[in-house]
Amino acid sequence: MHLQKLIETVKARRDMLNVTQELLADLSGVGLRTLKQFESGKGNPTLDTLNKLGDALGLELSFTVKNNTAKL
């Protein structure tokens, strides 16, 4: 699952930088509860939240939109 990989990447980067969840919440402007839910896999982060976390951690996030419509 792509979300799980994103969670793992954010956690790994945060650990690599020795940044606590509290500090990342402050640096990114994302609520601590939202961050904890995201990292535990229980949250449903918005694109804005993911961008804020990425910016604070020096990560560049990119998204691909696929057209999966069936032809009738």
C-alpha cells in the first residue's frame, strides 16, 4: 500500500534528523494528534498535511493521478 510506504518514509526521515513528533508538529504546523494518527496508520491525511510534513522534513512529495475509468 502506498500510504504505508509514505508513513515509513516520514518516520525514517524524522528519526534520521532526530526530530520528535512534538517538534515536527511545531515545525510543520500540523497538529500533534494528526501527526500521531498518521504515523500509526490510523489517520487520513490531506494533501496539505502531507505537503507540510514533507516541507518540514526536506522531502519532496509527488503524486500521480491515474485514469481508471472503464470504457463502455
